[in-house]
Amino acid sequence: MNLNSLKPAKGSVRGNKRVGRGQASGTGGTAGRGHKGAQSRSGYSRKRGFEGGQMPLQRRVPKFGFKPLNKTIFIPVNLDLLQQLVDKTGLSEIAFESFVQNGLAQKNDKVKILGRGEINATVNVSAHSFSKSAQEAIEEKGGTCTTL
């Protein structure tokens, strides 16, 4: 066996359809394109999503919802998570940088302290926002809440 003797299996390769070569070929005359219309002309290309004039899927499916561009999204941090952070690090002063260092928030995020769980330590917390219940719980234990 040599490279020059390699051939595909018999019947596996088909020749190109030769269109527009007379009526006897079966694809003469209109060359298999039918009569008239955009698809019979040269240079025709169908738009993406075109369904032959039928209302296309992306226009049939209803549109809904709205996303305001200036909405501020807060990363929620609850009191029980704050207590875990105090137990783990032993900090009495929790700044925004502490949340970033411990993977609770990214540096461009805004943090809101929420009131789920309870806190047993005296902590001074600085964050972008506080819920009423969280602020009351922190101040009840002798801590302070500083809004950034």
C-alpha cells in the first residue's frame, strides 16, 4: 500500500450536481431554483431569523420586564455572618475592607447589613447601608454603625 494508491471506498464520494446544463439533465433551465422570486436571483441571501414572511419567532415571543440602569444593588450580610466573621478573625472593628478580604464582597460592591441571626460581640461596623433591625441589634450590644 502506498500513498498514491489510497482511494475512498466505492460509492462514498459523490460528484457535484451540475446545474444549468440542458433539460435532459433534470436541472436545466432554472437550474433547480424554481421560477422567479428572490431565491431564484443571484446575490440572494436570507436575513437571520427570516421565516418566509411568517411572523418570526423573536417577534412572536412576548417581551416583558425592565432593568433600571441606576438601581443600586447591595450585597446582603446578615448578623449571623457578622458573628462568624468576628469569631474567625477576632476583630472588633469591621470595615468594608474586612468584607473584601474575607470574600464576602468585591471591592466595587456595596454592602448592606441585615438583621437575620444575632450578634453577641461588641462590634463597630462600617458598611454602605443597614436595616433597622440590624442597626438596633448592633447598638444594643454597645457597637456602632457607620454608613459609608
